[in-house]
Amino acid sequence: MHYPNIIAIDGPAASGKSTVGIKLASDLGYICLDTGVMYRAVTFIALQRGISIIDESAITDLSQIIQIDVRPASVNDGRAHDVLADGQDVTWEIRLPEVNSNVSPVSAYAGVRTAMTNQQRRIAEQGHIIMLGRDIGTVVLPDADLKIYLDATVEERARRRYLEELGQGKNSSYEVVLKSLKERDRIDSTRAIAPLKVADDAIVINTDEIDADCVVQKIKEIIYHV
């Protein structure tokens, strides 16, 4: 059976891209790259080095010199993979609240997106890859063999993120998470460079009432019938 060589999965924050992508990659024997971690890594390193998030020029310069790698998990602590920034393991640090609240502006900078897109395209050349993001099917890999767009209401996505944070022992609040996701959606959908939108040839799957296993099964059925 001929499987698609490159699969793009896009969608808003907390729509299930990571969970679905990792499960699907495991089933197919593919690599899964969540491109969001690359922008988070740039954001974390900028904060770590005291670079102002509103200094677009400095953030862009940083993104052009930093080496970001995503590798199979080397530690059994619940991580799906390792995220390295210039060799520094930042897997959990990129999930800190201060990164959550600053990653959208960073990811909206044209120079940062260009730098990350170049890295993502280089990685995709390996093939047998599932790439997750917000502009994979529209900008990064417009010629991907299969494009999926996962969607869900912001309330359902907030509920999932809230429960995830509680499970990680964080002192979380549903209202705070909901407000943060609404703002993230606003920035991602209205930015001038590579805004979040559905590719014309993408297959949309609403995940409001189905779990990740069901979504994976739906995608596999699509693949089998392509």
C-alpha cells in the first residue's frame, strides 16, 4: 500500500494535534515533528537571555543562529520527545506559563517564521514524516501528500488544556486557560504572516466529541482509501 510520504496536520492550540500526530506516527512508523516546539524554544531562549519579546530584530537574529533539534525521548518522564536548543534540553521549560504567554508574538515575526520554515522544510526532506502546526499545509509544506485540519470549540480545547495542566500538578484555572486560548486564536488567525487557516485541499476533522484514538482511526481510513 502506498502511504503519503508527508502528512501535514494543522489546527488551533489544544485541538489535539500533538496527541494525534504522535499516535499516528507510531502506527505508521513515521517521524512526528510538532513545529510549535520550535517557536517555543526560540521564545524560551529569548526569555532566558533577557531579550525583549517586543524586540523583533533581536528575536529574529536569535532564530537565525539557534539550532533546534527534536529527537526521540531520552528520558522516561512523560515527554513525547526531546527538544534541544543549541544542545540544551528545554523539553519541559518550553511549556512554562511565561512561554505560553509570549510564544504567539514571537511566532508572528516574519523573520522568525522564515528561519523556522527553512529548518522544517529541511527536516521534511527525509520523508515519512508527520508535521504539526498552524501553517504546514498552507505555507511550510503546501505540496504535502495529505493535509488534515483538526478543529474544536475554544471551550472544549480549554477544558482539555486545563485538565492536562491539572494532571501535571499545575495550579491551573479553566477561566485563565480559556482567556489565554482565545487570545492565542486571535493572534494566530489575524497575523499578517502565515495566519492560521484551513488549506483549500485539507480534510477537516472536528474533535469536539471524539478522542484521539478515533481521530487517528479516521485519518488511517483516509490514508487507506487515498
